[in-house]
Amino acid sequence: MIDLVLATQDTVMALPAALPDSSPLAPPGIGDTWNRMVGVGKWIALGIAVLGLLVVGGKMAFDARRGETTEEVSGIIKIVLAVALISGGASILSFISGA
């Protein structure tokens, strides 16, 4: 049994050495499509984040009108962090892809 495990380990460890190194550039014609997909995804995610801010703000307004304490501040912080992640993530993806 141990011989089978060791043989499998040797085979798996030899695989990365046999793989060719690829170029860091995107294949021709993919760069524009990739940028468009990342851009559309970013705008959709930012639109959803704006809707989330509106919902949380509306709930805060209703709670304030009723004299209740609001716990939505943590929701706003989460949404702001999500917006930062979305914006930064789209830029990082575009930079890494080289497009």
C-alpha cells in the first residue's frame, strides 16, 4: 500500500515540471472581452451596493421616526467595504490579466 502512495506522490510531484511555461499575455481578442466583462460586473455590483445603501438608509429613517435605536450602521459599514472591494477588485483583475 505504501508503495502505491509513494508512486502516486512521485507522479504528482513530476507533473509541474512537465508543464510548459505560458506567456503572461491574454490570447488575441480576449483582452477587450475580458475588460468589458469586468466593467459590466463592476457596474452591476456597484448598482446593487447603491440599492443596499438606499434600503439601509430607509430602514434607518423609519427606525428614527419611531424612536428606535438603529443597528444599521454596521450594515452601512459593510456596504462601504463591499464597494471598496468591488472597485479595487476590478482594478486588480484588469492589472493582473494585463488587459
